[in-house]
Amino acid sequence: MAAFVAPLVIVVGLILPAGRRSWFDDAVLIATGLLLPLCRLVPGPLRTRSLWVVGIATAASLYSLARIGLTAGLAVSLAAFSVLALICANRRAGWVVIVLSAVAYVCVGLLASRHLVSIAAADTDPYRLRNWLRMGTTSSLVALLLMIVIDFVIRQVEASARDVSAREKDLRIAYDRLGQLHGKLEATKEEERRSLSRELHDELGQTLTALKLRLQLGARADEPGPGGDARTEPVALVDDLISRVRKISVDLRPPLLDEVGLVSALRVYLDGQAALSGLPIDLQADEPAEGAPRLSPDTEIACFRVVQESITNALRHAAARRLHVRIARAGSRLTLSIRDDGRGFDPATLDDAAARGHLGVVGMRERIRARGGRFELRSRPGGGTAIEVELDAPPTTAAGSSV
């Protein structure tokens, strides 16, 4: 804006002179009109260019003060330049302009009172129309420059306030989700405890009671029971007990995940889900070489749970015909994708679903983000769903061990 205003001010000063001017006066005016637009080409940030503009304009105004003396236009210009320096640069620049202006008024006044400088009185003669036109045009242009700069600052402040408001809203939503996740975690813990209590009391407890009764009847082992040989029934009960214990253990944490790693555990899990659902589930992954370093346990369980939650959601809600899981590892970077060709949904509804307590996707996303990874979900109605995960996967020092 200064590059636009400055040439107009200089042209007005050249066209509407009130008194005589020397060639040096014209040279100062022309140089000012050329230098201010060229400040746009100064390298560096906006603050640097602003300091150049304010410095050149202030110097030209102080020179004019020594030539034409006291005028309202110069006073307004110097005051405007101090405000511009404050807004566009810093407080120090604004104070420098104010101090220079005050010193210049005192110095020019002293020199003029002793007739050491020649003041062109014709340039401030109120009975000359040219002076009114020149001063009015100059003051209006300077006021326009100041108004536009202040308007720019106000817009920046408003935009910053809107940005802060949006960030606060996002932060509130994040805190709400964190609270919901905490509540869901506590509810899940209690549900797991109830499930374990029920399994131990109703299933294992009854089996152990029956086994105890059969063992107490060991003295009558030669007598066949109503279901066959009494000696074989305790063995069958023990086999059933072992099967139930293994099921509880697998539900809590797949043993294969600790014994042979992520890929093998996923393969067994997906084969089991495919057999139960009758839905083809493809796994594309390279088996790690023998002796290759394992992923960290946190990374493996995070990826396994993401696949587990994604497959569960797809089987329950997607009505898909096929699922595809891909896991790839390049150096210390792991990528994981789960895709289905089901009915899909609008991802914009996830926030409403989370507010209603459906935190499966939120839980997956926070699980990955907590490990510094990237989680992305893409879906559209009728177009299936794709989940992409990417995270750092530093290997463990050993190839893995059985837990």
C-alpha cells in the first residue's frame, strides 16, 4: 500500500508547488517516490520491509519539515509513521520515530529562530489553493495508508481469534473423547472381570466340581457309569477344562503374538475368523526371516488390536463379501491396511457415534497416535472402508521370546 500511496503523494507535491524549490528538493521528492515502491523488493520478512518504508518516509518528512516549517500535514504524517512502525515492526521502531520527530521539531525551531535555515513560507500560505489541495491530498492518502494497515491488523487479530476458538473447540472435543475413552476403558475392564468371573464360576467351577465327584467315586472305577466307562469321564472333563482355559487365555491375549510374532498371530486369527464367518479374508505379508529382529511388544499388540477391531466391525456392520489385510515393513517403518468391499459409511458421522459411546474407531486412532503413528480412515456409502496405519516400528534387541 505504501508503494501505491507514495508515488501519488510525490506527484501531487511536484505538480502543485506553492513556492520556489531547488533541484535538491525535487531530487529528494523523486528519490522518495522511487525508493518506497522498491522496498517491496527488499529480501526478508514483512517487518524488514516495513522498517525500510517507515525509515525512508520519516527521513523525507523531516527534510520537508526543515524546508516548509510547521504544517498540519507533516505532523499527521510523522504521527502516522510512528503508529505504522509500531504496528508493522515493533515498539522500539515506533519510539524511534517519535523521538526523532520531537528532536527535529526542536532543532528546526532553533535554526529557524536564528535564521540559519530558510523556511519557504509560501508552501504554508493558507490563501493559496494549491497548498490546500496538496495538503488535503497528502493527508488523505496518509490516512488511507494508516486505515488500511490498521484494518489489516484487525483482520489478522480476528483470524487469530477464530483460529484459537477452533483450536479450543478441537481441544474440548479431544478432552471429551479422552473422558469417554477412559469411561469405556473402565467399563471394559469391569466387563472383562465379570466375564472371567462367570467363566471361572459357571464353567470351570462346575467342571472342577464334576471332576472332583468323579474322582471321589474312584473306588467304584470298575462299575460303568450311565454314559460309559467311568474311568474315561474324568479324562474327558480334564480335556474340556483345558480347552476352556485355553479359550480364556486366547481371548485375553493371543499366545502366538508372544511366541512367533505379529504376522503368524494375525494369520491364525484371520483364518479362524474366516472359518467362523465364512467370509474370505486375505492376508498379504512377508514372513520375517529366521533370526530377524522382532517388533517391539507394544507395536505388535497395537497392530493386532487394530486388525482385530477392524475385522470385528467389518463382520458386524459392513456386509462385506471380502476383506483384505496387508502389512509391510520397510526398515523401521511399518504400514498396515485393512480394506473391505462392504456398504461403507460417511466418516463425518464418527463424532456423533463417539458421542453415543461407540468408541471403536476412536480407540484405534488414539492407540496408534499414542505411539506417534498415523491413522487414517477412508470410507463412503456403498464404497467400502479402508483403514491405513503407519508408525515407527523399532525392532527389539532379540528375535523375540516366549512369554
